[in-house]
Amino acid sequence: MKFAMSISMERFSPTDLMSEVVSNMLALARIADEGGFETLWTAEHHTIECTISPNPFTILTWLSQHTQRIRLGTATLVALYWSPIRLAGEAVMCDHLTGGRLEFGIARGAYQYEFDRMAGGTPQQESVGYEGARTGRAEALGRRLCP
């Protein structure tokens, strides 16, 4: 049997200090690593105070410096938010910086309010994979967000 854990920087109140939030996540990652868990997963989320993770690659690279053997995975990278070339480059760099421990996961995302803020109101159901890129929607979105 293999065990995995999904964690994020969780901040449930504005009075919670970010230093404590960071410390709590690191403590959980170390427990999972030392306890023999196979993979630690973290997801991409934006503008959500209780799950702080705008770029899982940054968090996983940081965690790799404090863990020894646990694999480090992107539970969710929202395809529509990324250029395919940038996403591939970031994934490869993270894999190198983590000593080859990256597990890559991509998804359509979870919350419409994130799409409203990050993808110009694109319906969450339309974001599956790179469908938007194939239909030209992602290109048009990129022009709107990055003039």
C-alpha cells in the first residue's frame, strides 16, 4: 500500500501569521517524508486565503530543500492559466531543482470565482485540458490578459 498527502498553506483567519502558516505546512511535509509517504501533492489556487498556492512549482521546490525522498506533485495546475510552453518549462525546471522528484498533475480547476478573476470569466467547464488552445480561446484570452 502506498500513502500520499495533499496539503496547502492554509490560513483561515487574517489574524493567522503567515510565518505560522508556512511553518505548519513545512512540519506536515517533514512528517510525511519521515513517515514513508510516497507523494506530497499541492494544488494551484488564486485569491483564496485559506489555500495559498498561486504556483505549486515554487512551493514544491521549497519543500524539496527540506525533505529527503518524498515525491512532490502538482495536484492541480489549471491548464487555461498557463501557456503550454511556459508550463512545460516550469515543470522541467522544478523537476531538476527537486532532484527528479516532481509528479505532474494538470486539471481543469475547481472554482468559478477563480476563473472569473484569472481567466476573464471563462466557464470552468470549458477549461478542460488545452481545449481552449485548440479552439483559439486561450490565445484570445492571453491577448486580453497580457496586452
